Amino acid sequence: MTYRILFALSTLLLASCTVSPHTPTETVYDPKITAQANTLLARASHSEEDEQIAYQLQAAEILLNAHETTAATQVLINIPSGNDSATATMPPPLQMRSHLVHAQLALLENDPNTAVAELAMINTDNPDPNILPPDLQQRTYTLRAQAYQRTNNHIESARAYTELAALSQSEQARTRYYAHTWERLQHTSPTALQQALDQGAGDAFRGWLALALLNKQHHDDSQALVVALRTWQYDYPDHPGEKIFSLHRLDRLASSKPAQHIALLLPLDGRLAPSAEAIRDGFLAAYYADTGNPSRPEITLFDTQSDQAVAAAYQQAIAADADWILGPLSKDGVEQLQKMKDLPVPVLALNYTHTPPHANQPLYQFGLLPEDEARQVAERAWQDGHARALLLVPENEWGERVTEAFQTRWEALGGSLLRVQTFPNQGDLSPTVRQLLSIDSSEARISGLRGTLRLQMTADPRRRQDIDMVFIAADPQKARQLRPLLEFYYASDIPVYGTASLYTGKPSPQTDRDLQGVIFCDIPWLFDEQHALPLNEVESLWPEHFTPFARLYALGIDSYELLQNIDPLTQLPQFGLAGATGILTLNNQHQVERQLIWLQIKNGAPAKLDT
């Protein structure tokens, strides 16, 4: 059996290395990984049954850690999984390892439900260290956290992170796991949190559930939040969640008051009017859905027909006794307010200025910055183990902004940006990709050799070999052209990352097949059926205009939520707010930052990835 696996694996790996200009390779396997796996399989071929399985599982683990799923599947083909009766005949340590390996394979093949089922076969309650040693316990909880997250079971994902924290010997690692715990619970509804509390939980995790629940129950009432937090401190003394806030911040929060009258400063005519209408409608949808809030604010709309009208509209809002202002939308309008010496009424602007507002100025900034997404692409690619990047951006000011944001963050992390290639708005994009991958240079070298040697030699051009990721910043139409061109010019094995700009916001499997494999970040609302204000409900109100402006409707929803939560976000910055546009936090420059979710196009549709 093992001889056949070894032969099949070697054949598979060798076949994958064949390259032709019109059938680019789908996978280029690392020869070191191949050698390690084949060494283990060779040992397996000379071993007894249990030892043979152990070697095969080791080989599969090595392949899976390198994301070589096809080869790993071939190795695992005769090893039972799940609740197969044959699994029960294996020694317990091998059973546990088999469940772990099959769960890892299922996750890599975008089958988290199977991964959950495999991991459920592993007993982690008072485990025998001879059967499930600490390193495998840690691996079990890591895979559980990922699998439950991808099935939207955020509570069980959070529970797994608290178990990882308990196993960790590093304070830094524990802090990171607790941050993941809190982030997962931010995605959970109050009803689900209460049900989990009612079902019972260990004291440490119960404390996290109670903390997340009180945050959601009292997010719009600062004084009630303070009372609940102090009660929580008494009920859960020395809980690690206490690091999220401190007593002096609670004292400040106790004296804050929610908004009573919000003035919207938005342009209802002109170039920005369609965007402003989507934001307004999203805001009002959130307002009318907030029926359980006894102190729901009064809303007044002021039309800022031009940037010059912003200052006058601000004064009108003051005269109308507004105590919070949302807007303006244009960058120039926000800069006008920023230049004013006195802002008696605080402002949540819907754009960002070139220089952050003064720390003492009551001017907050919120929007859908492409720079935010570019920085998160850099962080994700670096987290995934990449260090040498190519960048494809349009020849315009938007492309320059994305380039600067990505390059600054990427190089700060330690990465190298080897080339930035711009592409035109019109015309054939093949020359752009050829330049990016140095195909022209390769062809020139081949031509030079032919001339020097005076031989009729046959040779295929090669792409540059010093890269490990490509970042595409483009709209859907351009991205659907660029991705296949990368494959055609021998770069199908290179991971491709992108921002939300490459996805329309609505599933389109036929056209998005051209984006196969692309990893991108986007707002959670487009993919979260459990949001308090579901996307389909908002879409049903404005079906004709919704899709092109879906993310702006989400911006309006979050604007309403932010204006109910500015004080908690200021005094308890780590609390965050699970918004439609991401996990929202407030930095010390009064700018709202968004943590997006990650997805990958698989078979033409976006599939959630682990954070």
C-alpha cells in the first residue's frame, strides 16, 4: 500500500512541475517538503501497521502545513477518519492524530463542518497526556477556533481561544488569545450570549460571556454600562477581561450622556448625492430598527449642496439645538470644519483629512478608506508568511494612495516591495502583466542566446522567481482580467491578494471564476446573515439602488451605532464595536479604524477565511 502511495505522490509532484505557455502549472511543490514527505513514506513502507500509519500521518502533516492538499489527500486515502469503525481499532494516540490531520485537511478544502465533526471525536476534558500531549491539545484548540469561526459558531470559537490562553506559557500569547476571544464574542448576538450563559460554562469563560453580554445590552447607555461593569468586577474578580478597562475610565464614562439630537450634514444634489443618499438611508434604517432604545435621538437633515455651505449648515445645526453632527461627506468639507477654531457641537465626519484633527478638537473621522484595506492586506500577507511582493494598481490618484499605504506598512513589517506596476484604464492588460513578471526580459535573454549561439533553440520564457505574493488593487472588471493573465504568464502558484474593490458585493459565480484563489478583505455585513439589521432587509427597501452602494448603506448603519457609542469607545478603546463595516475602534487621533474579515474566491464565490 505504502509503495503505491509513494509512487503516486512522486508522480503527482513531478507532473506538477511541467510548464507550458498555455497550460500554466496549478501548483509548484517545494522540493524540500517533497523530500521530507517521501522520506517518511519510505520508512512507512518498511514498518508494521501502526508505525506505518504514524509515518503516513507525519507525512500528511508536513504536506498540509505547506498547503499541498492534493498530495496529502493521496497519503491519507487509506487512513480511516471520522467515526469510521476502523478508526476505533487504532491505538488512541493515533486516533487523535488522525482526527487532527483530517480536520486540518477539511479546513484547507473549505469544509469546516467536517473539521468540526473530526475535532468533536477528540476528548479534551481532562485529557490523558500520553494520548493527547500538550502540543496536540494546543493544536486541537487552534483548529477548533478556526473551524467554529468559519461555521459562524463564534461562541465555541471564543471558548477554544480561552483554552489556548490557559495552555500558553507566554503572557504575550495569552494576551493575543484573549483578544481573539473578545473579537469573536463581538460577532455574537445578545440572545446567543444569554443562551450560552444559561447553559453553563466554566468560570473564566462565563466571565467573558457576561462581559460581552453587558457590553451589548448597555452600549447605548453609558451610566448603565458603568454600573454593569462594576457588578461584573465583583462577580468575576481577577478575571483577565479586566485589562480591557480600568476604574478611572469607568468614572469618566459614568458622567457621559447619549446623543439627544443628531444633525445630518449631507449633500442631496451633485456628484456625491447618490453616496450621501445611501449613507442617509442606512442611517435611518438603523434608527428605525432601534425600537428598544427608550432615548432614541431626534434626527434633522441639513443639505450641504456645496463644500462652501458646510460651515453655514454647521451653524444651522447648532441653532437647531443638535448635540451631535454627522457629516460632512467630502474631504474639503471636513477640512473646513477642522480649520474652525471652535466646534461647540462634536462632529462625526464621513471622510478623513490629510492631517488628523487635534486631540482636543471634538472632531471624529469615519469612512471606507482604501488605505485601511491596503494596510490590512500587508498585515495578512506578512502573517501568511510572505515577504517579497509585487503590486498592480491603476494609473490614478486612488492607486497612488493604495500604493503608499501598502508600501509603508509592508516595509515597516519587514517586507520587500519589488515592483509597483500601474495599468491603464483602457486597452490590453497583457503588456502590464508581462512587465510585472519580467516576461519581456526573459524573452530578450532567450533571443540573445539564439543570436549568440546561432542555434535554432526551443525555450519557454520564465517569470521572475524572487516573488512570493502579488497584490492587485483594482475594480472587479480589471481584476477579472488581471488574475487570468497572471496564470497565463506562469504565476498561477503565486498567492494573489486584493482589497474589497475587486468584489462587487453580490455573488456572481460565473464571472467571478476568473478571480479563483484571490484572497481579499471586505466588510462583514455582506456575508453575515445574523447581523441585527440583515442585509436582505435593507436591500428590500431600496432594491434598485442597493448593490452599487451596499458598503455605503453599511457605513450609514455604523454611523448611527457609533454616535451611540463614542463615549464607550473613547474611554474603553479595547471594547470595540462589532459593526456592519468591521470591528470598529477609535484611535488616539479620533479616527475610527475598521478590522475587516478575510475571504477567498473558491469556485466563483467568496468563502470566509480565518482571521
